[in-house]
Amino acid sequence: MSLSVRVVGVGDAFTSQYYNACLLVEADDTRLLIDAPPALARALRDLGDRGGPVLGLDDVDHVLITHLHGDHMGGLEQLLFWRRFVTRKRTTVHAIPAVLAGLWEHRLRGGMDVLMDADGARHPLTLEDYADVRPMPAAGDSFTVGALTLEWRPTVHHIPTSALRVSAGGRSMGYSADTAFDPSLIAWLARSDLLLHETNYGTHTPLEKLVTVESAVRDRMRLIHYSDHHDVDASPIVCAREGDRYEP
């Protein structure tokens, strides 16, 4: 069993150049999508143009939502509608309780809570009608998704957000999700073989802070969630690029 991480998207919320930040983590026959950005079906399909197999919405049996900003979960409605109406395959949605508390009520319910049948009758629905919902345990407690073992901890962000460590086959990947610069988070992520860390404006992590991190950690770090203005080729820390595949 080996751990594989594929980069679906690298962009921030305002990108016109990339897909929004998104990762696909695999081990054995387990496939976990970390976040579900807008244009999800196209982003998955385009992995095939970047050296990997062509994937579609039917290939995502597990999705983990790190937080409720639209660039991280705006494609979840597309995914759940497709699998309910077209292929009738349920997805399992994983998130911390604070994210699940608002996922349906504040992000999905307006477009998904009533469906009309062939006779015109309207039926109220909940998130559980579309997906199997799995709350993640307390921060620091490990849990499994198929062949993957995960842990999470909160980040410094506007709304509840979960950074992740994912492992399989003795190897591991850490993902910062969205966060302000947090040395304690970087130390937590640094226990992984590969670190994917965001950099951006505002209440995010400035690049000038990340370059102060010790070189042994920076060498295992790849940048993600960067802006269209970030010079990828001249970046002092290597940037993840869409279509990259890592086997830490």
C-alpha cells in the first residue's frame, strides 16, 4: 500500500488562472477528495490532460470539507446532485462538527432542500438524503477513511477550518488548509513526509513568513492556494502545480 497525493487545483478564491485549491489522496482502493471547489467535474477531468487517468464525479466516494468558504466547497452541490440523479451512488462527506453545523443550513439548503417528483409533488430533503455524513472526531484523535489514517487540528482563519495529516503505508502528507502564519501548525505538519502549505493575502500566510521556516522543513514543503500574481517559476519555495502527483 502506498500513499499518493494528486494536485487537482492550486489557486486561491480569486483565481482566473487555476482551479481552486483541491487535493485527491489515494491508497489502495480508497480515494479521498480534500475540498470540492467550483468546476469540480472539469478539474477532475483535466487531471487526464496532465498525465493522470481521467476521473469524474463517480470516482469520488469520499470528500472532506476543510471549511465553508465557497472556493473550498462550491462544487459539493454538483457532486451530490450528479450522484443522486444520474448514477445514484452515494458519497461520504467528512468534516469537523463545526463545519457540518453550517454546511447544510448555510451553504447547500437553499438549492437542495426541496425536490419535485414526476407528478409535481415537492419533497423536503436533508443532507443525509444525498450523502453519508461522517463527523470527524476531536482534534488530535486519529480516524480512518478506508486505507487512509487522518488527524486534524484547527487553523487560524476567519471560520472553523481543519488542517490535516493523512497517512498510509508508513508515509504521510500534511495540508495546512487556509490559515494565518502559525509556527505551531507548521511544527505539527512537519511530522509529515510532505507538507502542502497555503500562501496568500490577508488572513493567510505571507510568503515572507514561510521563507523563515528552517530549511529541512521548507525542502519538504510545496506551496498551494497561491494567487495568480505569484511567480511560480521564481518562487523561493517550490510550488505545487495542477496535475502533480506526489508519493511521499
